[in-house]
Amino acid sequence: MKNNKVIRSKLFPDLPTKFHFFSVAEVAIILGTSTKSVHEWISQGLLKSFRIGPKSRLIRISYQNLEDFIDSHVGTGEIKFPEENTGKKVDDSSQTRQ
């Protein structure tokens, strides 16, 4: 049986998930895609986010907004992720160099 531990904040161990926020990079890691794709989804209005910090430079996505995005877009196939690298080597010997 696996030990499924939930990682909790040491300062706020009982913080509800509605107060969890992710950066663009963290969302990209969670979804297995690039930060560029996450920025595109935000600009298209598919993924709700908000800005914080000096000059509103930091983008954050709430746990609930990420969950809603996954439920409404990822599961339906509406969002296409890049194909994984299959490890096949491309034969470029047929190309001539000039």
C-alpha cells in the first residue's frame, strides 16, 4: 500500500485548498505542457488567473480555477497537448548539405 501524503504548508498546515495558488510554471508542470501554452490559455480566457505584486507582474492561478479548467477543457479533448517524444531517431541522411 502506497503512502499518499499530502504536502502541507509548515506555517499553515490546515489551510483549505481554496487558498492554494499556483504560478504559471507550476501549472505547466502539473499539466505537462509549456509555460507558453499556459500563457495562451490565460490570454484566450480559457484559464482564469489574476495578477499580483509590484506593477502586477506576477500571475497566479487558484486551485479552483485550475480544477475547473481541467474539468471543462482537458478532459473533453478541446485542449491538445504536444505529442510526447517517441524516442525515434529522425534519419536526415537523405537531406543534402550545400
